[in-house]
Amino acid sequence: MFLVRRAIWLLRLYTNVLLAAVLIVAVDVDMQAKAAGRSIATYDRAAYVATLQQRLRGEARAGRATPLDVSLMAYQGVVKARLAILGLEAPSEDVALLSDPAPVAPQHGLPQGASEDEATKPCVRRNNILSC
């Protein structure tokens, strides 16, 4: 009986969270549509996705904070507080991107001072560091 009551409680909790999330996104879409001078029915979904991606990347935009912005800031605050309580460090926002590999002509010899073991050693990527 305990498990049934717990399952029902969890179902109610997740249903309320899902409904709140749908409401927040609906209000956000409506506010973006009004900012673009359209109604929610005629607002293009691709335009909303583009503005959402800009906001998630942190690009500056004019206007007030929407409920989605506030909920994302609250979520980030909760995550930082939880990590602080656990004594962990928050992940860095810096991302190092590797450049596209350039085509390399085959070499018919070893570079000066290199042995065969060094020449056949594969490159290994650990986190954002590439060591060959």
C-alpha cells in the first residue's frame, strides 16, 4: 500500500511539474510573438527556436525577462547551490574547440629525432587537451 501511495504522489508531482513547464513555455512563446508584432497563432516556430537559441547562448537582447528566463536562472542557481553544498566545483562555461583537421600528405620518412614508436603513437584527447 505504501508503494501505491508513493507512486500516486510521484505521478501527481510530475504531472504538476509538466503542466507548469508547458504553461511557462506557452507564456514565453506568447511574449515573443507579441514582441515580433504577431499573434501566437501566426508566429513562426522557427523564429521562436532561433530566439530561444540566442537566449541560451547568452547573447544580449532587448526587452524584459520572460518566465522562461527566470526559471532557467532559478534552475542554474539551484544547481550551483547544490554543488556548493556537496563541495563540488561548478563546471566551467569555457569550451575549447578543436579546429577542423587539414588534409595531410603522407610522409615517407620519420622526422628528425623521432623513433618509430613516437611516429605510430596515436593522439589521445582527454577533456579538452589533445596530446600526441
